Amino acid sequence: MKKIFESFANVWKIDELRNRITFTLLLLLVYRFGAHVTLPGIDATALDSLANQTDKGIGSIIDMFTGGAFSKASVFALGIMPYISASIVVQLMGIAIPYLQKLQKEGESGRKKLNQITRWLTILITLVQGPGYIYNLYRTLPADAFLMGFDSFSFLFSSVLILSTGTIFAMWLGEKITDKGIGNGISLLIMVGILARLPQAFFQEFTSTITNNNGGPMILVIEVIVWLLVIISCVLLVMAVRRIPVQYARRTVSGEFEQDGNRQWIPLKLNAAGVMPIIFAQAIMFIPAALAGLSQSETSQSVAGAFSNMFGLWYNLVFGLLIVLFTYFYTAITVPTNKMADDLKRSGGFIPGVRPGQETSDFLDHIMSLITFPGSLFLALIAIFPAILVSVLNVQQAWAMFFGGTSLIIMVGVAIDTIQQINSYLLNKHYDGLMKSGKNRKAVA
């Protein structure tokens, strides 16, 4: 414990690291401040109905990722999600469009062009989602909540413009944090928005269990213990890797290769897809309820009800199955086993017992298929775990959302990535890192 406190103290001894952390915290504070600024022309005291809409169900997920800005009709109501959607679209289109494939192989210049394409696509998405959000306000809020008139074109135009600007500004904040701060800026903005709702969710659960005698203090203690165990499980899922041994031939003076060169490893992640399968599956789960809502038949209404309840049985069965399928899909398009095999062959490396070239590629692809299966099942279990808690322990839905799903995976992944970056600064300056003991640090150095 003493070494941990000493490591945190060492963070502030490095000027560059201290400045980066301070810069990151200031920009995150700006983002959180903007989440509480209501759109001009809306009475902030008349947002109760909008808050009730996002209190449960799918609306709570949207509001969580925007840090409560969605339910406050804030200038950041769309949050950073249009940028995330644009990034996903560009990444998937890179599989089918040769021009984007070419950019992906051009290094830094290609990355800059892809970022520019993503930014323009983000603007287009905000221009589509902005009017949809305003239309939702028209349907949800009372007429007297609109100070400029209920159906005023000037309000619609200015609000869509402000919402688009808010998303672009949030995107700019994220990129600045990545360049001059610490950690991935976009991911940090999402994580801070999620964490902003944690105190309120815990207070609601505390009131329900203690004040309302819904289980008492022991149930609350059990819930906290389960929450910590789930976090530990997510950490293990994010960091778990299968190490494939690689042997590199050593060149002799005569120019020939010997077979006793340095041995290294290829780390294949158990969950190479990260949180993306949950995001894809969540987007698909919106479709059945939306399509069923177009019909007034009894069957359509029952389907809409089943897929609108994110804590229901059928919703979570389909949700879990989609996560498993999308985990395989996303892993297949993001883990280039062919390229890994070619790079090994060019560098004189090989996997013991496996021939270089296509056989190596097939071997890596087979290993990825084997480790992806338990990884996808574990990811699906974490995603549907909040629904299990609501059914078994009668946990408040807002508090249950922190026991799994996209929010928990994002928080754990971003926290690990940020700690690793801080750790690298400490090790480079010959301090004990946050994730290694002093003995291990000396061995690394």
C-alpha cells in the first residue's frame, strides 16, 4: 500500500506528466460544465417529463453516454456518440472501399485523411440526429417549455446548429486531450459522462435498501461486493492474452541464419473486439421495437413490448446471441492474421512447428477462433448481468447499469489504458510504476 501512495506521489514530480494530467482535467471540467447548459429557448424548469423518459429502459442508456446531457436538453445533448458512429462507419467501410483501404496503409498521412473523413461524416450524422432530438422534445415537453414558440423554425434551426456545434466542440476536446493530455480523449469523455451518474444511482439504491427497508444494509454490502467482483472480472477480460511463442533466426557473419535467435511472443487478446460487439448489438436491438411500433396489430405490440424492455428475458437472450456473433465478426476484421504472418516472414520470425506464410496465418486464425469463443461468452454474460441482478436481487435499474454492459467495459478499458500511459511515464523517469513493483521496474529497465 505504501508503494502505491509513493507511485501516485511520483506522478506530480514529473513536470510533463503533471501538466498533461492538469490539462486533461481542465478540458473534462469544460465538457461537464457544457452538459448542464440548456439549449436557448427551452425552460430548464420544465424538463421533468424528459427526465422521466430517460429514467428507465433504452433512454437511460443514451442519457448515460451523454453524462445526463440528453435529459437536460443540453448543448451537448448528442454527446460524442455521432463521432463514435462515424468512426465505426469509416472503419467498416474500409473493408469494402479500396480508397479507404489504401488510406489505411499510407501511415500518418492516410490516418489524417481518414480523420478528416470521419469529422465530415460526424457533421452529417449530427445534422440528421439533431432534428430527431428536437422532434422528441416536441413530443415530450409541454408547449410552454418552448420560450420561442412550440413550432418555431428559428428555434429548430438554431437548436440543430447548436447541437451540431456542441458535438464538434466535444470532438475537438477529445482530440486535444489525446494530443496534449493523458489517455484517449474521446474515451475519457464517455467515461466521465458515465461516472457522472454513478453517485445518483448509488444514492437511489441506498435509499431503496436502507430507507425503504428493501433488504437492509446487508443487501447493499452484498451488492457492492458483487460490483467489485464484476469489475475485477472485466479487468481480467480486458487484459487476458494468449501468448504465441515466436522464434527469430539470428544472422551470422557469413550471412546465413541460425535457428537459435531471440524468442518473443505474439499476444493475442482474449477479447480483441473490446466493447464494439456490445455497441453493435445494442444498435440492432433498437430495430425490432422501432419496426413493431409502426404496426398496431397485437403481435407487433407484443414484440415492441418485449424488445423495449432491456431487462426482459427475450431481449437479453437475443442481445447475448448478437454479442457473440458480432465478437467473431469484429475480431475477424480487426485482427489481420495474414498481415501478421507476412510481417513475421519478412523479419525472419516463425512460430516453432509451423511453416512461415499461409500455414502461419491459418494457425493464428485458428487460435483466434478458439480464444474468441470463451471471450465472447464472457462478454455476453457481462452485458446481460444487469438484467440478472434486477431479476434476482431487485436492484434499482440505474444502479444495475454499472454492473455490466457497455458502461462497465468502457470504464475498465479506459482506466487501464490511462494507467498504462501514466505508468510508461513513470518507468521512463526511473520511478516505480503504478502497475509494477520496484523490483519488476528494475528488471524492465
